[in-house]
Amino acid sequence: MMGCCIGLFVLAWAVVRLWSIPAAVAMCLVAMVIPPLAAMVANRRGPEDRWWDAPSGDPQSDEWWDELDGKKRPR
């Protein structure tokens, strides 16, 4: 995705601007949207990734969170 972004910028200002500046600007606007989309795609988690269930390592904190989540009954 990032290679496409760089390619759009380079093509827009090296080639396309010679024929149409509005088209070059439009290409840059499209290229501007790609990095945030790439970050979202790269950082998304799958349905099997249950990172919120991982214990923190602090027994008291883990016990407190388990009680809040309904995994354990309060004492």
C-alpha cells in the first residue's frame, strides 16, 4: 500500500502534472488517504485475537478484573 502511495506522488508530479494539474492534485489526495488506511489494516486484530483476556501479571489486578467481568464471584 505504501509503495502505491509513493508511486502516486511520483507519477502525479513527474508525469501527470504536465498534462493536468487538477488530476495531479487528485492523485495526491488519494495518496494522502492511503497511509492511515495502511496503518488500520496493519494493526487490526482478528476475531481469534483475544488480547483483552490476557492476564496482566499482577494477581490483585487480575482478580479485580475477573470479578468485574463476571468470571469470578465476589468474596
